Amino acid sequence: MDEEAPGVEAWKEQTSAFDRVRSVAGSVSGPQPVSYIATEAHVAENTARDHLERLVDMNVLMKRDIEGTAMYEPDPLHTRVQTLRDLLDEYDHDELLQLKAELQDQVETWRRDYGVESPEALRRRAAESDGAAETREIRETANDWALLLYRLDIVEQAIENYTAYSRDSPAPA
């Protein structure tokens, strides 16, 4: 029998198969087959398939057919709404405004440091770079910048809709 990584047995004992499948499938960065998710979640493929289909029905995951294989990945709309909910649970309105300012400061720093206006322009610069280390650094910064812009967009949505979305706001009459 294969040795399991430390903590796997405790994870299996303390977490349902459904929750393990949801955790693994929700954290993949691209479409993955049932076999991969089953292995990572430490469940049988049939168990994983049943839970994955349930998560698709719940709009938590998307299912794609890629070359005849069912592949699963997080539903971007569900991910966005969950991120929005997490922000509203973690920050009050003033803290969201502060977070927005911090994110904007970082964007301004990258614009100034690299002399470009967008992550796409920075990626073009990476393609023109001569050194491997510089190319990697620029590409990583471009990826971070794109992710930060996504987060900034959600923060702005949280600010704009704070009263309507916040759990602390009174319900409309």
C-alpha cells in the first residue's frame, strides 16, 4: 500500500468525501479530469464523479468535454461571487476603501516602475527581454498585475453595493 503524505489520514477522517472533492476541484487552475480530482481528494473515481456532477448542478463547477474526456474546473461566476462575499465578511466599508487605495497604489507603482499602462503591455516587454531571470520577473509581475486588477474590480463592486450586499445592512422595507 502506498504511503500517504502526513495529514492525509486526518483530512480523510475529519472531512467528508464531498468536501474533499469540492476543495480539490475548487482549487484547480484549469480543467482537470475525474481521475486527477479523485486521486487528490483520496476518493474513488465513481465517488468523485458523483460529487463533481452535483457541484456542476450547484453551479460551483463547470464541466467541459475536452477530446472526449469530462473535465471540471471552478465556475468563474461562482468564484467571483464567493470572493465578493468573503470581502464583505472581512471588511467594513471604510476598510474596503482603504483596500482599494492600496491596490491602486500598487498598480501605480507598476506603471511607474515599468513605464507601461497594462499587464498586456508588460507581457510584451517580457517577450522582448534578453535575460531569463528578467523575463520571468516581468512575466510574474504581469500576472500579479492582472490578478490585482481582477481583485480591484471585485473590491469596487463590494464598495458600490455595500449596503445591498452586506450582512450588517438593514433589509429594505
